[in-house]
Amino acid sequence: MNSTILEAEEHVLSTLEKDGSRRWLRPKLSPGHLLTRRRLVAYVLIAIFTVIPFLKLNGKPLVLLDIVRRKFTLFGYTFLPTDSLLLAVFAVGSLISIFLLTAFFGRVWCGWACPQTVYMEFVFRPIERLFDGTVGRGGHPKSGRSDAALRWAFRYLVYAVICFYLANTFLAYFVGVDTLWGWVQQSPLTHPVPFLVVAFVTVAMMFDFCFFREQLCIIACPYGRFQSVLLDRNSLIVAYDKNRGEPRGKSVKNRSIDLPVLASTPAPSGDCVDCGLCVATCPTGIDIRNGLQMECINCTQCIDACNAVMQKIGRAPDLIRYSSQAADAGERWSMLRPRVIIYPLILTVLATVFFYLLLTKNHFDAVVIRERGNPYTRMENDLIRNPVRLKLTNRQDFPMDLKISSPHEGVVLGIAEPDFVVDAGESRVFHLHADVPDHHFDNGRLEIELLIENQEQQQTKVRLLLTGPLGS
């Protein structure tokens, strides 16, 4: 059976040609006030990313995500595995903050602060333009250079050095700069796992910034696909003013935009001269004139490009500008709407819960677990012994010398370990037994309370259910 496959009129995705081959993007550079602001923000963010591992607060790293020891230090406070509720509240709060930011400012994160955009547009593409000889303008380099192979080799060598540096900085967030510096001065054979992590991250970054590039935003990142539910009609977007720009000015399309407009030149019915610079400068290869699209990362390069053209041909700026779907439809823009009221309320509740849990957190955590084997043993003098394990976590920065007791009458506690000390920031399991006369049990059950106290008279209480013989 013969079937006809319809051919696409143009590329299917912004990074795919109509025949399915890769469409390599080399966006032109469009200088402007928005690019200047984005470049400043990008360099500040890069500096922050580099400096944070070296900063300390209250004697602790500002940020240290120690996965091996299961300790997460954020802004001088160390979260331990027992802080799962605190971490969960913090994670949900961060997610809601992204929702709120998107509701107000659209995908400003993608175009202004996302590490993929920051490093791609302000580190790797400038290096690419330097070796291609297109500094300050971008686009495709001239072909037929005799030293093209040498330029290519040096470009990727510089890429590898930068990726290796970024990989080491990335690792510093998980092991600390002191440990990392010690490893740098040693042979990789003394620390093979960290070395392999750095090698893997370096290769992954090389693959991303040298090959995958904008496809990470278009294909892999889910944020763009969520924008249909995260945005509303009043959210900030980069938009093309169709009412002003259409129909496009074909009468001046073939005239160089570098020349001034002659007084005798008839003005087209629309302000868009169809120069195509908004497409040529887009880092994801889309045409913003087609409306709101998933691939748009709000980088505003099309705004700078269009404003430069409008200035050269003597027309008003902001044919492409920051706007909203409501404004484009002639509706009244409203800042107060359900989602921008609900999100802050949720954030307020989460922040209240977070700081309440943080401020009321004990200086040490205690969890009691029953030992394996027989639940109890009958000892001499009709005593019933229940073996248990007590896991103590010291949240302080100094060792804790603890004491344990029970206010319940007749309960005698015994500790198998010779000491009852927990080092700073560590967890330790102690083996205990509780001896209770059998007549204290009610139908084989007795609930007691363990009182644990450190050298600063700070206390925590743990409930323990003891078992004994039925009929006691």
C-alpha cells in the first residue's frame, strides 16, 4: 500500500530541520541595554557560585551538602537526617517560590539566572565567537580559514579547562574546599571516587555546552512544559505586538537597515520590516512573532535586536517587548489575582512552620528502638528485662556527656557501653536494658518515659513501651 508522508514546510523543532537533521544554532549577538543587564547579572552569579564554597558563617561553611555523612549545611545551620520534616518544608517552600516568581515574571529564571543560560551565553558562546572570529556580532564564521583546525583544537582545549574548573567547584559544594584542596595536591589514586566524580562532571559539561547546548532547554528541561500551568494571562512574557507590526513592511525588506530612512520612502502599513534579526539572534532559534512558545526562555535578545532596527529606521521602540497575554489582547492588567494571593499565603504558612520547627529544635535527638530477639527476659527477683537500642544524635558543635534516667517508679536502667558521650555532629547507638518488677505490668504492657539530659541541663524525653508476661 502506497502512503504519502507530508513534508514539513520548515524545521519541525527550532533545533531540527524538516528532514530530521540537527539544526545547529549560532545566534547573532544583539547589543542593547537588556543584554548589558543580563551580562552583569550573569557575572555576579558566576562570582557567587565560585565564592560560596569559601565562605563561612558561625564557623561552618555557608553551603556544604555532605551526602556521605548525610549533613546539609545551609547558611551556617546543619541539617541532619532527623531533620527530614524541616528539609521537606524547605523544599516545598522553594517550589512554591518558583511558582510565585513565574506567576509574576514569567520565565525570568530561564533567561537571567539559570546556570545553563548563564554559562552558555556568557562563557561558552563568547569563547566560541573569539575563536571563530565573530566577536561582538556572532553568527556563522567565515568558511575556508587555513587555521580552522587549530582554532577548533584550542577552543575545545579552553572548554575542557573551564569545565574541569567548574567540576571542581561543583565538588567543593559536597566535600568542602579544604578537603578538595588536599585532594588536588595528592595523586588521584589516593581518592579515586572523587576523581571519577570530577571526571564525569567534566565530561558531562563538555557534552552539554559543546554538543547538547540549547536542546537542554528545549528537550530535557521540564520547566518550559510546565509554563502552561505556571503562567496566567497577566504573567510577564516576551511578546511581539502584532497590531502594530502587521502586515510586515515588505516595501523596506530589501533595504539595508544601516541606512537612514529617506523622507520620500512610503511608510509600510506595519512597523515590522521582516528583517529576521529577532530569529537570527534567538539562542533557541524560534520566531517570537509566532506568539508565546515553549522554547522561549525570556532572554530578551529579540527585544534588543528589534529596538536597534526600529531606531535605525526611525520608528518607535518596543515592537517586541515585555508584556502579557492580557495586555496583548487589550485587557486590563491585574497584579492581584488568585494565584499571586494563594502562593504568598502558602509561603507564609510554610515559613512559619519552618522557623517554629527550627527554633524549637532540641540540641540533640533521641530515638529508641527495640532490640532483635526475645522482647523480654525474666531475671532474678521477678524482674523483667527489656533490651533496647537508643540512637542519639548530637546537633551541637562540641561533644555531649549525657545522662539517662526514668521517673517511673521501680525502673532500673543499664547501659552496655562504658561511656555515654556523643561527639559533635555525630550519631551513636547505645544498648540499654530496662529492668522492671513483673507486678508493674498491666496485661503484659508498661509505658515508661526516658529522660535524657546533657551537661548543659538540656533535656529531651522519649516514650518506651515495655513488654512483659501476660497476667502480671
